[in-house]
Amino acid sequence: MFDRDKWNEILEALTANTFRTILTAFGVFWGIFILVILLAAGNGLENGVKKGFDGIATNTMFMWSQTTSKPFKGLPATRQFDFKNVDVTALKENFPDLLYVSPRNQLGGFEGANNVVRGTKTAAYTIYGDYPELIKQESMDIIKGRFVNQQDIVLKRKVAVIGQGVINEMYEKAEEIIGTYIKINGVNFMVVGVYNSKSRNNGDAESAQKNIFMPFTTFQQAFNYGDTVGWMALTANDDASITELKPKILDFMKSRHSIHPQDDRAIGNFDLFQEFSKIQGLFFILKFIAYFVGTLVLLSGVIGISNIMLIVVKERTKEIGIRRALGATPGAIRSQILSEAIFLTIIAGMFGIALATGLLAVINMVLESMPSEGMMFANPSVDLTVVFIALLILIGSGLFAGLIPAQTAINVKPVDALRTE
């Protein structure tokens, strides 16, 4: 490796026909460039999608009551039923693997009739009744004041947490928010907090800022919901899967509400963890495709180098014969040819990595200057592991590219080589 004469020979051999060497190296350069760009693009898409899940407990399912579709125990089909407060307690007691069981109620909507009044301003917003743990399940930040706490639940306080979208429509600029009152369906609530949603899904991002949260118990009392629970958000512990718990939970709720065990339409559900796992699987496939396509392009470049090295060996047949006649061993000849192939492959590949890295840096600068809201592509990059893998691929490719030419070189008999003109 540190033999100066050997490196001089390598450089002389590669610069003997510079244009041909550059064209030969371009295949490897382009292959590794495409590989890095494809992997970075896949990571950028994955980062953007995961930001949409930022702050959300992905090991979560949502469950709500629907209409039964089968008669059971003398009860007719198409029967309406509701979840109750006791269902929440029963789930907590019977499923220790559940970290959070959050009952929820919902009223109105930003596209419905006006339900919020403040002074002379009226508007329509979505009103939620929730427990304090919701802040650990939803993607939101409290930027002023606080969220609903346990004392609010126990004392049924008439307090509310509003979004930035509500402030923009109901308040003047620079007006103090905390401690003010808003009227929801004729009931006054004091604002104790302001949240900012982390949602990045275009239209959902705007609507998510226009929600109002209040204590669950207060919601039931103020709007005459009794002990009715509209739906639930269930989050499992980190060492448990909500997808595996879901069948048991649904069977448990069916038995509590006298629902046929095979009635799959009575209880609606959405498994967030299952959907998130599908997305993770998609990114794995994309990464595999990136490696597959990039490796194929790189392989085409390596084959090009191998072909050129065969031509070079043929051109240097007389030289090889002289070296063999002067005592050069087959191992020395093989080492020389392999060194030339590996050196050319690594130099071309490293130029490809450098250019791809520079391009990704420019793309990241452009993305940082753009508004991130609704952006499903963020921080396209590759880590050092990928660089090391690429380096190993380059070394292996160089060995592969030089193997056949090297074997061809050592098979040349000195007498035949010296006779060649």
C-alpha cells in the first residue's frame, strides 16, 4: 500500500488514456450517486410522514359505538347503544396493559352552526370533553397557560383550552387570552390555556387549530350528556401492542353491552398502530428498492470497468510478459491489476458520494427556507452507516471489476507475451 513505485505505475496506467478512464469511472460515479440520492429521498419522505405523527401516541386505537347488526339474547338487530363511564373503569381494571383509557365527547364542528360567542363575535368550532392524559396522546403543544388537569375533572370546572385558530377569529391582536371568558352553547367558560396543534396534513392543520377542549365531566354536565361516552382513545404500554389487545378489548365490550360475539359492525374502531406499521413497511420497501436500483446501476458501472481493464491488460500484454520474464510472480501481477481497478472504483465512487452529499445539503437549505406546514418531505439525508456500506460496496465492486482482468493477466505466458507486437 505504501510502495511509491506501485502507485506511480497505477497512476501512469490510468492516465495513459485519460478520456477513456473518465468515461469508465463515470458508471461507478453515477451508480453510487443514484444510490445515495434514492436512500436520502426515501429518508426525507419517511421523516416528513413521521413528523405528521409527532407527539401522537402511535400505540393507540380509537373505539366508538355503532348500530348492532345481529340479534342477541332477545335483543333486536339495528339496536342503538352508548358507551358509559363505567365502561372506562372496567377497561382500566381488566386490561393492565392499557396505559391510557381516555373517554371523549364531541360537540359541533367548525363547519356547523355557530356555537361559540365572545362579545359581538360568533363562530362554529369543535368542542371536546377530555381527560388530562389526552395531551400525551394528541399532537399539540400548550403555548400559554395549561391543559385540563385532574382537579378540573373532579370539581367539574367550567374551563377551556382553545387553539390558535380560535384566537385569530375571536380575539384582537395583542389581547390577553388567559382568564377571558367564552360562551359555548350558552354556558360561560374561562380560558385557562392555549394550544398549538402539530398537525401537518394540509387542511387538517388549519382545522386542528380551531378546537376547544374542556374537562370531560364538565362537558357531560353542561351539555346534558349524563354518563354517555361518545368514543375512547386507548393507548397500550410500550411493551404491549394495541393491535394484539384489540380483539380482546372488543370482545370484552361486546359482552358488557349484550352484543353478538360475531357482530363486527356494532363497535367501530381505528387502529393507529396498525396503520403506522403499514407505513413503516412501505418505507422498508422503498429502502429496499433504493438499494436494489442503486446497486444495479453501480453494477453496470463495475462491468464497464471490468471490460476496460480487460482491454488495458491486452494492451499491456508485452509489458506483463517482460515483468514475468524478469521474475514478477503471478501474485504481483494480480495485485497490480486489482489495485488499479479498486483505486479507480473507489475514486469514482467517492466523487459520487461527495456530489450527492453537496446536492442534499443544498436541498436541505431550500427546504428549511420553505414553510414546513403541510410538507410531507423533510431532511433528506443518509447517515454514516450508509456511507460505510457504500464504501464496502465500492471495495467489493473494485475487486469484482479487477478479478477477471487480473486472472487473464497471470494466464499470459511470458514467451507468448514477448512475441506479441
